[in-house]
Amino acid sequence: MEALSSQMQTNLTYTTSTAPSSVASTSQAQFVSSHSAAAPTTLSAAEREKVYQWISELAGPETREVALLELSKKREVVSDLAPMLWHTFGTIAALLQEIINIYQYINPPTLTAQQSNRVCNALALLQCVASHSETRTAFLSAHIPLFLYPFLHTVSKSRPFEYLRLTSLGVIGALVKTDEQDVITFLLTTEIIPLCLRIMESGSELSKTVATFILQKILLDETGLNYICQTYERFSHVAMILGKMLIQLSKEPSSRLLKHVIRCYLRLSDNHRAREALRQCLPDQLKDSTFTNCLKDDMNTKRWLNQLIKNLQEIPTSGSLQSGSGASGPSLNMPPIITSG
């Protein structure tokens, strides 16, 4: 189980830029170093040949488990691992087979730590493919993220399932981190928003953070913002979950999760209809001193919160619902959303 927990943090490397140092493992620190400053390590001819050997061994059921483990360790240092995986015959099919083989252990929930580790190594390689500019479009065109959604539907609190959900969210997070329109357009045709909202409501602190990050990136896209604010039902569901999260955060503070929640609220306030609704239903915890201590060292998030309050205090001008992006259509006419009790 200790190995599973350690690898869970390693696989969620895309959140490292926003997570505090207490969460970042040594492997995560290496990831940040190699992806933000220096180029990936140059492999010797022998090491590169070994990578090719492991990729070829993915095709064999007897050799696949070890190959998955070894390749997942190399994904941070082999810059072209994603194209190598994508263009090698049968490799992506083998990774998908690993995912499909786990479906039978979802309901009833009988997934073991060993099974979870194995499939998450496969998911880590898919995250590598999702992150790479040369393979991301093909990855989306093949609708591969849909194979992960059954894992996001799971509700078991056991560590193998939590690891499975986190690593699956990591693949989606790697996609949205690119800020590409095609990614958001694809995700909006799927059930990713309700899946994220359910995890935001009832998941672990880390899974909530990743799911909220995904929602935040969707909202930061103009199409995503307009989609969520298009109907009362969509907006109210998002607002209700965010409100419940604030109540929980007031009892169990988490600065890294709170910053994503506040950023979601701030982005919602950019939409005229949502802004009018938030004037009625913004939780008191964001108006009083509830999170003062939690945010004392986070200047960016404090600035976001101040801007949110300022946006909601502005007196709407005549015809404001017809101006700006996403403002067309009737008002959301939000009644106060009850988030306590």
C-alpha cells in the first residue's frame, strides 16, 4: 500500500505547479525541473534500445506488467515516448485492454492494490500521450478519454479505487492543462462536468482538488463558461457543489483546494447572467473572515477573492444582460441556493 500511495502522487504530476510542497514527491520535483527549465534527459543508445524493448513487450501478456512499470518510470525523461507509444503497432490497444480488463472489478468493487497499480501504470502512459502535442489530437479523435469514465463513476473509498480515480483524473487534467479549444469542445460533449462535480462533493481532498482544477480549466474557456451558464440547471448544480465545498473547507481548510474553488467563482462572475445569480447565492464564507488565515500567504488567491467581491458589488448597467460574451438569453433568476444543512 505504501508503494501505491507513493506512486499515486507521482502519477498526478500535472497538479504539481499548483500543489504545495508538502504534496510534491521527489519524482514530482524532478518532473517540474525537467518540464519547466531543462530538457528531458538524453538517453544513451543502450537506454533507448531498452525503451523500445519495453514497448514491444507491451504486446505480450506475460511481459506486459513489467513493461508497464518500467515505461511509466521513463515517461518523464523520454521526450518522445508518447509518439513512440502511439505509432508502435498494437501498443495503444494493449493499454486499452488493460483498462477494459479492470471493468469487471468495479461492480462489485473488488479491485486489489496490485490490479490498481498495474492499470494505473497503463493510465500514466496514456497521460503521457494526452500531454504530447504530436499525439494529443489523435488521442482525442479516438475518444480514448471515454474509456476512463467508468473509473470516475466509482464511489468506493478504498485506496485502490481512490488511486484509480486520481490517475484517471490526471489524464483529463493533462488534457485541459494545454488550454486548447479542441480539448474543451470534446469534453463538453461528454459527461465530464457531472462526474467532476460528484467527485468534488464526495471525493478525497486530493481528488477534489484535481476535479476542481478540471472544472476551472473548462470555465476559463469561453465556450465552457457559456455552456455552464446557459441554463439554470447547469449553473445551479455547479454553484451548489462549490457552496458545499466552502462549508466543508471552513471545517477542514485546504489552501490548494480553496484557491481552485475561488478561481471558479471568479470566472463565473465574468458571465453577466451568472454574476446576477451570484449576487443572491454567494456563500457567506467568502464574504466574511472565514478563510483569512487560510489565505494569509496566498496573494494571488486573495486578489482573486477581492476581484470576485468587487465584480458582485458593481451596479449592473441597463441592458447588461445583452452585453458581453454569453449574456444573451433570459436571466438565470437564481433563488438563493441552500448549501448548508
